[in-house]
Amino acid sequence: MPLIRHLLRPLSPLRGPFAVTAACRLVVAAAAALVFAPYPPLGAAPWAATVAYWVAAAAAVTSLVQLLRPRSWRLAAVIAAADVGLAVALIHSAGFSAKSGAFWIGPVVLGEIGVLAGSTGLTLAFLAMAAGYLTLRVTPVNGPPRLANIAIGVAASAAVAAIVWRVTRHTLADMRRFRGLMQGIDQIVWETDAAMEKLLFVSENFADIVGARPASGELLAVWAHELTHPDDREAQLEWCNRVMREGSGTFEHRIESAAGLRWMRSQARLLRDTRGRAVSVVGTTLDVTAEVAARRELLEAEERYRLLIEGLPVIPYRDSLDGTTSHYVSPRLETLLGYTVEEWHAGGIEWWMRIVHRDDVIPLARNVEESIERQEPRHLRYRVRHADGHYVWFDDDVMVVYDEAGRPLFRQGVLRDVTAEMAAQAALAQAQLRYRMLVEALPLAVYVDEPDEACTGVYMSPQIEGMLGYPAEMWVGNSRLFSSLLHPDERDQVLADQAAWLDAGGTYSGEYRLMHRDGRAIWVREESQVVTDQEGVPQYVQGYLEDVTERHERAAQLAQSAARLRMIADNLTDVIFLYDAKKRLQYVTPSCEKLTGYTVEEAFERNFLGDVHPEDEQRMLTLWRGLWEGESYTGAEFRIVNRHGVEHWCWSAGKPVYDADNVLVGVQIRDADISSRKRMEMRLRASEERARAIIETTDDAFVSIDSEGMVIEWNRAAEQMFGREREDTFGLDVFTAVVADRSREALHELLVRTGEEGDVPDRAATELMGRRFSGEEFPIEVALWPVRFGDDLTFNAFIRDITVRKLREEKVNFLAYHDTLTGLPNRTMFEQHFDLVLARAAHDATAAALLYLDVDKFKSVNDTYGHDAGDLVLQQVAQRLRSAARSSDLVVRVGGDEFLIVLADAQPRLVRGVAEQVAQRVCESFAEPFDLGGARFQTSTSIGIGIYPDNGRDAKTLVQAADWGMYASKRAGRGGYTFFEGPGLEAA
């Protein structure tokens, strides 16, 4: 057999049994056709020879086709039929009897079966028969035909036997291999008919698993129905129908086995022949009892876990690494946020970002990106919009889950509602802020100390720096500062008093002096208390220091003033009478002797009314009686006749005197000798008339004041300026009539200084704040000079309303520090302000940021629309920058289309975030086009950011850093912002 296969192998390019068979058939069919073509076979009828010829020709053609397509099953069946026909034709043409023909036909049929099965052995049997026939044909008529028949029969029988033995040997080997395979697996292998009604085969391990073995050919429906659990029988029938309908299927069911109830998983597949007809169903059945039990236990554990998680006030979730696909979210989502689970699954990370608070979107997106890139746990806190519109604070703890090989699988996290916690923190922070604002708004220095004599400060409010010049930080933890600042004259006493107070507890109150940083002694009043717990153990000391220096100075000044007033009263030329409520004289100045000729002692014994000229007695008596009825008077002039009979003119003013309870306790009368003035009045009247005419025509207000500060002259310009008629000002002091309350002391000092210096040429005018009768305050300029008439001193003043001038000066000052086009601060103000910002940041250990920006494509506006349109754009840019910046930020125009934004007093760890938020708002503010008066201009801004102290510690370095960042933003495509980090940085 190997030799024959080796000899036939070159005939087949594909080296397969089908190709070999096709080649041999082609040779045999061609030879048969040649035999029948020239003459009919021996003993054959002409029609038989013709049929044999055409059958041989057909076999040759089909063999040629099979050589081209050796694997076609349908073609192989056609060729097999042609082979049988050819054999019949050959046998008939050879003149064999029916018995001999049957002998030949049997091997042919077996050979064709082998051909269809692809067996080389059966094919060779057919070749042996064909060779025998050809040998018979070429044997002479007189030759030994029986010997040829015997040789052909022996050869054919040997070939058939060899083929049967080979097939049987291969079949048995395949059966042994199959049985060994079946014994090595734990699944039951079975086969049924196409209708799944009869069992055709079942593996031997069925009895080991189930406990019984069905007979081959038994009805599968009955057998399966009896073994399957009653609850699963209907589902089993549906599974069988699905397998026959769809071609395959899997089914899990329970069976009643010898070991009890078992879970089985059956898989089946419908087998079809080459024509697509159902042949049988093969399948496997596996015992999955342990797997089902484990799965049920897992499901129960998962259900317990799910119930536990969904009962907590949190939202567990799981999604893909990039957040675009949601795997799971707890139904608590709808309870805590009002959204359904379907909305979460459908929306993904983009939907989640849309409901996050706008101020938290950028930090959250950055953290999400970092968690994806670094794949490390993250703790986030942000606000999410509830379905009803309000915002809820959440803590988000998210982590990446890996498999055993270290590959990332998905992200999972837990959202925890911390709204109440944030509200409590906000309320606490607000309460602390209110307390701090309240404490720091008081005109007191509030402190907290340890409850010992060391005076170790725990807290000191900032007011202490304004009070003593030492910042609050120096008082915290410094036990020696307080004792070192005590005034030397009081140090020992104060320390002893406070030591005794700390030992006894309770409260302490005292006034003493502390030395200011500049060397001044400051009077302070201390009110303190030792705070104890419920058991009386001291916890801390709290109190405050109040600056009472002004009160002490005022008391000293009052004492000096009382002494000075007494001295003045004793040396006054005017006579002052003080009467009590019973019209009894209580006091009279010594000057009464010069006026009346009577001593003070004599004045107590007599009535001053008796010295009044008879013509003025009744008029003055009426005025004086009105004083005890609460009616004041001033400017009354009368005559007296003194002890020596000399007539004197007096100027008199009187007013009632009340105590603290507004009860009349007496009256005061002031009489001044104006005899000299009266004598000069006639001489001065003409001059005064001339001066009055000049004064009445001037635009400046003219006010004349006597030595007591009373108004004695008031021109028309003064009436218009202050809103008071001339008659209403006589007897009214100049402090009430002319100046505001805050300028009273300054005017008083001016009057005193002018009176002491006298008439000084080229005296500079003094600027004060005036007040109109309506209460309106306005700036005035006062030119004051003294006028002396003998012993009488008066003051004349020209007062000019300088409101317009002040406004002009303020405008000039504003223009010096502001940009005329946009109204923003200019470079001069920036240089002064930024130096202060950096100095304060260095002192307070804080951070600052500088944003340098310009308007992209601004030159095209001027070139296309003109400079007026460019000015409109710059004004609108200024407005948008003010809106985008914080209220505490300084927005500066440094020139052209370049602007600066100064961010001060920021925490070092937050300064980059604050600068980025402001830069983002600035970029967003450029989203709307600019209005050019009918035209629309769309542009953006490029921003560079410098950080103090990271990028520099002086203004010049930081400006250069921000400028570099701005040009980096332009190179990156404009419309963004860049932090200065060094060369090569790309725009944000």
C-alpha cells in the first residue's frame, strides 16, 4: 500500500485521496472510451457499445472536473454514480453473466463508498477491478480467460480485504481515543436525533454523575422529563425548541440524582449535513452544583452589600477610567440629588460637569485628569446642582481599581453629602469673622493671656499697633514686652496690683502709662477678667486696653483752662456779674471797680441798677428781668454814672445759667466799657461807611469778629455764601455762623495766633471747612487780620468759597494718577501701589500676583475703523476688566492696549488658583464682541502671570515675568494665559 500510494502521489497536485481518485478515474475513463470507440466489445450489442462509450466519456469529463475541485461532495456523488454506470457497461460489454456481474458490481459499490469517504484503499480496489477488466480485454480470445478472471478476483479480494482491514483498524483506534477522551473529562457527552426525541449516545460517566444510565434509543423526552426537577421541566422543553430553532443553546436545570438534587448546565448544538438538513443534536452536560451554590452565595453577599450601601447617606459609583461610561451608581442618587440612575448612566462625565458649580468645574476637571493620568486615590470637595436648583456640597473619594496583573480596570468612588458640615463651617467662620470684625472695629485693644503673672499673650487685636506702635504679632508669646513698656514711675505698682489680682481672681480695672514706640507716654485704661471653668480653675485672662491719653490731657487742659480763665476773669476789663436764682449777686470781676468806682466788696452791698443812667434804666431793667425767665440778650448798650459822676457807655450781654438737669440756677451778665469806642464811633462812622460800600460790593464774604468771637459785621456776599441774613448773625459766635464743627479748633487757634502776632504783612490765607445755614459743608479760604481800637480788639476776615478751585485741584491730582481715556489708574499710581503691595506681602509673609495683558489684533481696529473706534474698544475693555477683577484688585492701563491687574494679600498656596480664576474670567469677558458704534469687533486677550515671591521679589522683575508670559500666550495662539515658569513654557 505505501508503494502504490507513493507511485500515485505524483498524479495529484493536492496529494489528497479525492485528487488521486479523480486522476485515476480520468485515466480509466479515457481508456474505456478509447476501447469502445473503434469497435464494439465482444458479444456486445451495438447499442450497448454506444452507451458504454458515452458513459465512459461522461466519466472522463466528471473526473476532470473533480481533479479541479476535489473537495466537492456533490460532485463526488455524481462521479460515484457515473463510476457505477461505467462498471455496469463494462461488465455488460464483456458478456459476463448476471452472477458474474453481481460479483463485480459489489466491489464497485464498496469502492465508491470509500471514494465518498475519501479512502485511498477503496479507491485502489476500484482501480484493481478496472485493471482486471483491461487485462481481460487485451487478452487474446484464445487465451486463458478463466485464469485472467481468477487473477482479477484474487487481486480484487485482496484489495477489498486490505481496505476493510485498514478502515477497521483506523475506526477502532478512533474509538479507543474517543473513549479515553470521554474518561478524562467530567462532562456528560450525549447525542440525540434531530428532533431530540431519541437518545443515540451518552458517555459512560453519566452513571457516575447521575447514578443511572439510559438505554441507547430510549426516548430522551421521557427520560429527561423524569430526571429534571418539576419546576424546570417547562423551561427544558423551551430550551429543546430553541436548540432545534436556533441551532444551539445553553440551559441550567436541576435533576434528581442518586446524590440528591444537583444543578446541571447543558449545552447543545444541532448538526447538519452538506445539504443543510438536520442530522442530530450533540451536547454536553456539566455538574455545576458547587458553582451555583457559590454564585448564589456571591449574589446574596452582593445583595447584602447593596442594601447596606444603599441604606447609607452616600452615593457609591463605578465608571470607566476616562469617566465616559458608567458601570454602577447607587439609587441614593435620586434621594440626595433628585436625578435618576438613568440620567447618570446616559450623561457620563460631561453631564456631571454641567451640574457642578461653575467655580468648581476647573479644579474638579483638573483633579479628574490627574486621577486618570496618575491613577491614584483623590479626595475632592465641590458643589453639585440639585434637580430643584439649589447646590449640595459633596466629598468625592475616588480611586482606580487594578487587576492581579496591575492593569487598571475602572474607577470607583463614594459621594458623601457634606452640605450640613459646610454650612456649619461657614456659620462658624462667619461667626468668627463677625467677632473678629467686631473686636477689630472697637476703639480698644482686646487681648487674651495665659492665667499667670508672665503675661504670655495668646491673642492681641491689631488696634494695639495704632495705640503703642508695636504690631500685634510682637505681643503673642512675648512675656517681657508688657513689663518693659510700663512707665518707670508706675511699673512696680502696676505689676504688684496685677499679681495680687491674678492670685485673687475676678476682675481688674486700672489706669497707667505705657511707653509708645516713638517714646511718648500713653495713658491706658485696662479692664480685665480671669475666666474660669465650672470648677473654678482659671483658663485664661481676657480684657482690653483703652487709650485715655486724650482724657488725661483734656483734664489737665481743663485744669489749666480753669486757672487761665480765673486769671483772665480777674484781669478782664469787662465786668461780669453772676447772680443766683434768687437774684443775689454771687460773683463780680475786679474790673467793676474801674467801671463803677466801687470795690468788689461794695458791689455786693449795693444794687448795680442804681448806677444806670435814668434814661436807660427802664429798658435795662426789662432785659435783666427777662434773664430769670429764660430769655437771653446780647448787644444792649446803656449808660451808667460812676461813683465820681462820670458817664460811661456800656455794652451788655446776659444769659440764663442752667445746671445738668436744665434747672435755672442763675444768670450771667457781662458789661463792657465801650466809652472809648463810642467816642471813636463818630470818627470812624464815615470811614466805616466807605469801607462798608467796598465790602458790600466784593464777591468775598466779609465777617468782622469781636474779641469774644461774636460776629459784628456780615456783608451781602456772606449772606449769599452762608445763607444767613445779616440780622441773624449779630450776637452769634463765628464758630457757629461760619465754620464746620471739625474746623472750630483750627479757627480758634487762628484767632489766638493772629491776636498774638498782630498785623503781619503778607499773612497766608488759611483753608478751613465752612458750613452753610442748611448744614452743607464746603471749603473756604480765610484771610484774617486784627483791628485794635485802644484796648478793643476785633478781627476782620475775608472769606472766599474755594469749592471750584478744590475741584480743579482734585481733578488735576486725579489726572496725575489716572488714565484720561479709561479712568483707570495709570503707571504712576501702579508704581507707587505695587511697591506697597510687595512691601506688605514681604512683611505679612503673603503672596501677590501680577497679570500683564493686551488686546489681540487691536492694531487692526485703528487701521480699519480709526482711532475713535480704538478708544471705544479700550473704554469697553476697562469696564470688562473691572467686572472680571475682584473688588480689592488694582486694574491699571500702562499705555496703548496694555493693562495690568494687581492681586494682593493672597495665601501662598492659593495665589496661583486665585490668579487663574481672575485670568479665566478676563478671558471669558472677551467672549462678547465690542460695539464700535454700529460695527462689531470680536477679539481676545493674551495674559501673562507673574507670582510673588516665586517669579521675583521686586516690581521690575515681576513685570518682566508677566510680560514674558503674555508673549508666550501670544505665541501659543492668543486668547489664553500663561504662568511664568521659565523659557519654553507653552500657553495655558
